[in-house]
Amino acid sequence: MATDVQQKSKDESQLSDRDLRAKDIHVEQAPTVHGKRVPKPKMVDKDSRILWEYVVPVVAFHLLIPLAFIPYFFSVWGLLFLPIGNYFFTSMGIGAGYHRLLTHRGFDCPKWFEYLLATLGVCSFQDSPARWVLVHRVHHQHSDHQPDPHTPNVSGFWAHMGWLFIDNRELSTAAAFDKYCRDLMRDRYYMWLQKGQNWILVYLAHTIPFAVLGFLYGAIFEGSVAGMIQCSAQCFFWGVIMRTIYTWHVTWAINSAAHMWGYRNYETREDSRNNWLFALLTNGEGWHNNHHADPRSAKHGHRWWEVDVTYLSLVALSKIGIVSNLAMPNNSALERKSL
């Protein structure tokens, strides 16, 4: 037995800590049970505190939605911030940065570009990179079984956003960060973002250019102080508030809708689905059954019609030398799981 342990340690020492954290994390296999109701995680109970730091901004942002129907805040050009912001902050920040790079290490890139993608993810106001990666790695390890932080087998609302508002004490410990995202916590930038909630300061700082852009637009095309203020308000409202709300819901829907509705290309041990609607809205993240069947792959669309804009962007970046070692689907393993 001692020899076996020594051999295992020797083999793992040959892998980087980064790869040990991001290798196929379906390591604790559980029975395949589809649609079975499960209780909330054990450490979500009467002693769990309400996370007001999440509740307050989420509620406040949603209370501002009616402003979109007031002429002062509405603008056709402001609507452009939704698809543009969706690409940069949802696709590249969350999809490419937080998810395919930091969680699964599906490709390599220079550190400056990794930090850029991670910072775009921070600007989506979905927690720090380390916390996001921790939760997502736990999700993959226990998908749709009780330890899963956000399975819809608890409820659809719980999977979509309810889990954000109550402290899961099991995921708040130093031991959890060390087990699931030690690779990020050893990085100075990610540690700084985590420490003292500095990631929130980064999010707040990124809102300033939107207001300034609006002032400049107003100065050029309106020519009055009142016009400048209105353009700034519109730019801030659509570029920050509405774009953040959009990013929240299409990303959260991968946890909820893409585990409830859609089709399956592969037999997996959880309820993941390929949901075409949210695949389109997230530029590829909604091909979720494909992803669960092969988590390391940077390519989530496996059929010709499964358009994955995030992956196509990574391919384009690989052509100019910024991205390398794109992890491709493991076809032999996928054939065994094919339905």
C-alpha cells in the first residue's frame, strides 16, 4: 500500500498544480440519476447567513429595469451595448476566461491575456475568479447530486439564482479554496481580487469609462450640458446596468435551463442538456451536454449546427499566436458516450 501511494505521488508530481486542479474533475463518480429531487447542500441550513452582498445589488439592479421604458434613458444606440457587451463580457470574460481557461484549462495563452480575460469576467459581476472556479469545479465533481451547489434537482429557482443568496458554508472555507482552486490562489492577481473583495472595486472602476463615453458622445452630437448628462446616463444604464443583468441571466440559465430543457448527444451521469436558445444567447455555453461529456475541450459545439462563437474566437486568436494548445473533443471517449 505504501508503494502504491508513493507511486501515485510521483506520477502526480509530474503534472503542474494547474493541471491537477483542471484535469477531468469527475473523480468522485456517483450513480447516474436523472431528474431525481435532492436536498440543498448539507452546509446550507438554518445557520447559513443570507448573503446580503449578493441580494442587495441583484435586487437593486432589477428594480432599475423599468427605466428602460422611460424615454430619458432609452436609446437605440444604447441597445447595442447588449450584444457587444455580451460578446466581450459573457463570451470572452465568463465563457473563455472564467470557464474554459481558468476552470478547465482548455487552452494556453500569455499571462497578460489570461488576466485580461479574467478581468472581463470580473466586470460581469459574478464573483472573483477563484470563487467562480471553486464553485464550478464542485459542480462538475458532483453534478446534479446533493453536493452540487446549484442543481435544478433542488428547484429551478435555486439553480438559477437562489443558491447565490444563502451561504454554503462548505464552499467558504480555506480548505475548499485550497482543494478546488489552489492554482488560482497561488497567483498574486487572483489572490488580490479575492482578498477584501477587491474584485468589486474592479467592477466599480470599469463602470467609469461608460459614463465618460456617454459624456463625450453627448458633447459631439448634442452640444449641450443637458444632452451630455442624458447621453452619459443612457450609456451607463445600457452599458452597465442592463448589460450586467443580461449577462447574469444568460449565464445563470446554463445552471438551470441547460440542466432541465434541451437535447442530449451523450449519456452523462447528470441532467445536462444542449439548450439551443441559451447556446445562442451565450455564444456557445449552452451546448452544455457536450461540455459535460468532455469538460476539458475548448470546443463546446460538436455538431455542425451547434455554433460556438466563443470557440471560433479562440481559433481566431490562435491564428495570430495569442492562444495555443486548444483542447479538442476526445472523439474516442465521446463515441462511447454517444446516444
